[in-house]
Amino acid sequence: MKTLHISAVKTWGGGENQIELLCEEFKMDFPEVENIILCIKEGQFHKKLGSTNLNYKTAPLSFNFDLRYSLKISRICKKEEIDLIHIHDPKALSLVVIADKFYDLPPMVFSKKTSFPIKNRKLTLYKYNYSKLKRIFCVSEKTNAITAERMKDHSRLKTIYHGINPENQKNSTTEIDLRKKLGLAKDVILVGNIGNHIPAKDLATFIETAEKVIQKQEKTKFHFVQIGQFTSETPNLLKQLKSKKLKTHISFLGFIENASAIIHQLDFLLLTSNSEGVPNVIFEAFYHKTPVIATNVGGIPEIVTHMENGLLADAFDAEKLAEHVLFLEKNRELIPLFTENAHKKMVDNFTTKKMAQQTLQEYKNVLYGRY
């Protein structure tokens, strides 16, 4: 089976990480699946793939509907005799549909990795209900339900949770010592957030939560650290830090290669997103036994159960998130219970091997006409 994975995202994030993890798992445990990845030339994903042993190709994408990208899809399918196309983002879906007009492409599947609803626009509805798009893999049941609202054929929707490779996490290392880098004493509680600076991550609420914790902290001292790619959102966030006089309490470190290797250095992981599929960083925190405090958006409540393996609050509720941070610090005896439960849940349910098994089964269902 020859599969072409298509990404049309210029940055590096959780979605691109999942493509890499899935293809690595296929290569290791399911060699009957031969994978080729197509990504944007000179983009961050291209640069990242250069350090792997995965098979990839590139094409320029200067604007959303750059026909050079669509033509490259057609050429790869023809030359490599591709059996199935796995599309990984909405822009890539548009480019594949365009490519199908030039060349009769093989069947397609699509990974829906966010809980954003499909827009009620004619062309958008057309591509998501495209006749050759045989499956939409939803990252959570919440994503599945939201996607179903715009789908004519609900049988195309399948929920496949993402996962991590525990061996990769075990062998992952970094030379960065966060406390040393930030000049923090050992008794300072380090609360971290990992995510690129995009609206869905709602880092303004992360800052507001940190402010409330710092205002209420007593003898215990907290420091907040944010790791993620800077974007056009960043200047306003830095302005917010300055206006609230929080620059000594919150550190924005930007993009760090292999950030998951830093998670075990955090006392708490704090996610303040207002929209999510299921962030991979939660699985990584579960593996490293770092307690998770998060918002109950998207698929997060399907992974984090309040007061069982983490703590949840509503989106935008900085007051409640701050209460959770302070509560967990004052009730540290709960941390081993939460983290053991979380680790077991990850190992049992959210590994790349399980994700690859389920994905391969759906590939076969599509190719053998089982609908």
C-alpha cells in the first residue's frame, strides 16, 4: 500500500508532529504501508523532516491556491502509483480537490484535527463532501459531532485519537535546564504552557491566570513559562505582560526544539485554550507524570477527567484556573494519584501504535470498498 500524506501548513505544530509520528509508526510496525509526505518547500515541516529518515517531497506554495502544489500532487500520484491520499489540513484538501481536476487521483481520507466547525460556504461544503473523500478521521468525539453538522454522509466520519510513542518520550533529551535558564530557586513552582501563539491557545487567559495566582500567592512563589512559536499575536501578548508588570513572573521563550523533553521539569502544565481538537502536549504530560490543568474545550474532557487525572475549568475562566493552580499546590498529596491515573490512561489508550492500527484498518476499509 502506497500512501501520500499531504500538508499545506508552513509552520510546525501538533498536526505536523502527528504526521511524523504516524509515518514513523507505520515504518516501524506496519512496513506494508509505504508513506510519502508532501510538504511546503522551505517551510518548517520541510526543515524538520530533513532530520528524519522519512520519505518526503516538497513543492512551493506562495499563496493558498498555488497550482504548482496541485500539479506536484498529481505528478507524485502518477509517478509513484499512489493507492491512497491522506490529507492533513483544510488548505491541503482544497489543493487535492483542484489536483483531481487535472488527474484522476486515488481515494482520499482527511484528518480533522480541530474542533472548529466547517463553515457553511458552498465551496467549503463541496470539498468536505467531495465524492472521493471516503473518510474523515476526527481527533475526538467532540470534533466528530461538530463535523457531522455539515456532512451529508455521517458514515464517513471515524474517531481516531492521536497518541505518542512512549519510547520516543523515554529517549527524548534536552540540554535546557529551565530553572537555571530562568534563574529560579528550587522551591519556586514552575507552571508551563506549550503551544504556538495562535488565537485558539488563548494565551491572554494564560497571562490573566498567572496574574491572579501571583496576586493570591502566599509563602509559595510561582513562575510561569510559555513555549511556542511567535506569531503576529505575540506583540500584543508582550504588551499585556508589560502593562500588567508581569515580566519578572512570566517568561515567553518562543519556539524550542523538542519541547516535550522539557515537560518533566514543570511542576504543572496549564492549558488555557478556547478551542482544541486534542493537544498532544497533554499526552506528553501524562507520560512524564506532570499534572495537567486545562480548559474543558474540544476533546480535552475526553482525555482529562476532573479530579481524577487532572483539573478542568471553563474557557476564559482565569479565576477558576488560578484557583486550580493554588488548590493543587496546597493539596500536593493528590498529584501522585492524578499523574498515575493519567499515565495509565495514556499507555492504555493514546499511543502511536494504537493510532496507526486504527488508521491502517480504515485505509484497508477504503481500498477494499468496506463502507
